[in-house]
Amino acid sequence: MRIESVVLMSSAGLAQRPTAVAPLSSLLRSLELAMAAATAAGAAAAAAAVSLIACYLLLHRSSNKLPWFLQTSSSRASGRRTRRRGLVEAIGNTPLIRINSLSDATGCEILGKAEFLNPGGSVKDRVAVKIIEEIFVLQALESGDLICGGMVTEGSAGSTAVSLATVAPAYGCRCHVVIPDDAAIEKSQIIEVLGATVERVRPVSITHRDHFVNIARRRALEANNWAQRESNKTQTNGLAHVSSETTYGKLAVTQRESNNTQTNGFASVGSEMPHSEKCDPNSDSKGFFADQFENMANYRAHYEWTGPEIWEQTKRTLHAFVAAAGTGGTIAGVSRYLKEKNKNIKCFLMDPPGSGLFNKVTRGVMYTKEEAEGKRLKNPFDTITEGIGINRVTRNFMMAELDGAYRGTDKEAVEMSRFLLRNDGLFLGSSSAMNCVGAVRVAQDLGPGHTIVTILCDSGMRHLSKFFNDQYLADHGLTPTATGLEFLDK
């Protein structure tokens, strides 16, 4: 039975992760019962049963190639485990921490989802896993086989790139990252140490062909083109194999030539792109553009994974959720899941300076004062915070269900980070600090006695050169001076 003959799985069906693979006999029995039904509901059940069988065959026949695939699905549903098999199973099930200082000050239970404890150090580990796994499943439905490997490319301000570089080896993948050159330098250094190729480019508008996201998309296309050409050579010349090192060597030359023609003049390949390990280090492999901003796997990672964890960890008693948005995947996935569980849960956006999402949520118009004529800065969201704020509505953000929005300042984020470090021992990055500012704002508006959850996206370890650099802060008039939470007084 070929996989191609059972492509009845809807996109919604693909999004669901099986918690266990049932015996084939029981699946066949389900199919018989479903086919016997004559109603519309019966037809739907039949399609679902066929989908289950497709999953069974796909995963059963491929377990020897991808042993991590079945293990990760079951582990994510099983909660805390004594032992986890491999790095991928260590992602998720992060603790929900009571932030004592903020809770005591507001009279609310302010809880932070400690995503900085993921192996890759941020909430983006979940997204990286979901994107790569969906790539493989969709590829398998096309080819009828499930094989790992390939090169994943992404344009990222840092955290997603680190996460992709962290988890890619677990799937036999290589990683190529394009990062804006105004991101903290330690982020690109971490990515390189993890074995990924890094391009640092000047920040430009998303409409520019040399925006870091658009360059990353081209890199995947270039890798595919070279892989196809080498495959054609193998077929026409009757060769057993053409070295992938040759392929990626040529690709690196192509990239350098492409960079030389770029108008911003800042894009450069840090090193020659290494060959990919398609579970066979000698084989050519495809390039895949992760596309975290528009890839709905981002949203699904949080709808299927982060949201359910928060729901269970709060014993289903939370009153509000607040978070900032970059790609929009976290706030969209979590807010939609929580709203489906309890429509009375309030969900709010926390927006940094220069981002247009606050006005989009509150007024329906994507606009920010920084975009006024004569005031537009070199970076559309020129703020000390990284990874949050945007001036367009992504496909992921469109899925968010929000009750309102708050706007924060760089000074508030800096002050909050130092306050939490002094009083709670929490060493948090800029986006996490901004989220905590949002949590206090929500607590002030709702009043004492409420449970409020936010995301502690990453730690301060990736923000030493800017957000935790005294001289950098002084140069930008952001030196922290507060002794308490007076910087949040209304």
C-alpha cells in the first residue's frame, strides 16, 4: 500500500500529533466500521480512519530511519518524565514559575512559563521541532517514504536561529541562518559554535529583496537548484554519486556572488556551507526555508503544545495571558487554545516601541508614530528589545484571539530585568522583561486575586552586549535607576 494512495489527510489532521500508534488490526477494524456508516458523519469518520492508517504505515515503515519520531509524540503528551530519549524529548514541559516579587506587589498570582529552560534556551525550540517535523511528514506524503536530512534555512533575529541550529542535528539536518547585523553579536557566535552557517546582513524593510528573511528564502532555493542539477548529472552520466561537498561548494560561491550584487553591501557568508547529513553524509539534499513568520507550524506548535501545558499547569484556573509578538506564533497559538477552553480568559498583547501591533489590535490600523514622515528610523522597530515587535500582520498573528493590548517602553523593560534579577534571581532577556511589564499592567487593571500567565522567552545570556551592557544603555539614555516598581506607577 503506497502512501501516495492515501493522501486524504487534511491540514488540520496533519497538525494533530498521535500520542500512540495503535495496532494495525484495530485501525483496520476502525476503517471497516467507518466505511459501513452511510451518514455524512460516517464519511468523515472513514476519512479520519484512513488518515490514521496512513500515519501508521508511514511511521511504522520508517521507525528504523527516524527513531526519534514516535518517541517525541508520546513524550509530549505524557508530562514529566524521569528519563528522556535524546535532545528533542527534552524540549517542552517547562515549569510555570511564580514570580514572587511581582505577585506580592500586585496581589495577583503572576506566573512565568520558563521557556529559557529548553535545551536551546528559548521558546523557539518548540517552533524549530514543529517546523522540521512537518517538513519531513509533508515530504514523506509526496515521496511515500520518510527520510531525514537536508538544509534548513531561516532569517531570524536570533532565538529561532539558535533553536534550529540546536535541534537540526537531531534530525540529520544542517542549518543556514541569515541574521540582521544589529542583533546581539553573541547570538551569531552561538549559532556558529552550534555548527550552522551564519550570514549577517544590514536591517532593511521586509519589502526589500535583501531583507534577512528574503535572503534566507533564496538560500533554500539555491540549495534546491544545485541539488537538482547534481541529481540530473548523476542520472545522465550514470554516476553512482556526486559529492555533496561539491554541491555546497558551488552554492557557497553562488552566495558570495549574489552577496556582491546586493545593494546594501553587508551580506556575507561567514564560512563555506558544509555538506548535509541526509542520514547519509555522502548524499545530496534539499534546502527547506523554515519561514517562521508565515509558516503555520509556528502557530500549531503553541496551540498543540505550549497552550495545553499552561492550561494543565494552572489547573485550568487562570484568568489572563499576556505576551509580546514577533512572528505572532506564541500569542496566537496560546490565546486561541485558552479561549477554546474558557472564553472568559483574557488575552493581551504587549508591544514594544516602534511596533505597529498595538494600534492594529486597539484601533484596527497598522501604524506607529515612528513611521510618520521624517521620523522613520533605519529599523522599522528600532528598540533595544529583540525578537518582538513588527510592522506587518503575519499569518501566524492572524490566528490570535485578543481582548486588548498594552504598549511598553525600553526603559520599563530594562528596569524590570534588573528588578527581577535583584528580587527573584531571574536573569531574563529583553522580550521576557517586556512580557513581565505586561503582566504587571494586566494585574493593575484586573485587580488583586487573579492568576496571570506570561512567557519567559529566553535568559539574559544572549543579551550581554546590549541589554545588559552598562555603556550601551548609558549611550541610549536607558541606565536603570529604580529601586522598586515605581517605574510602572500609573
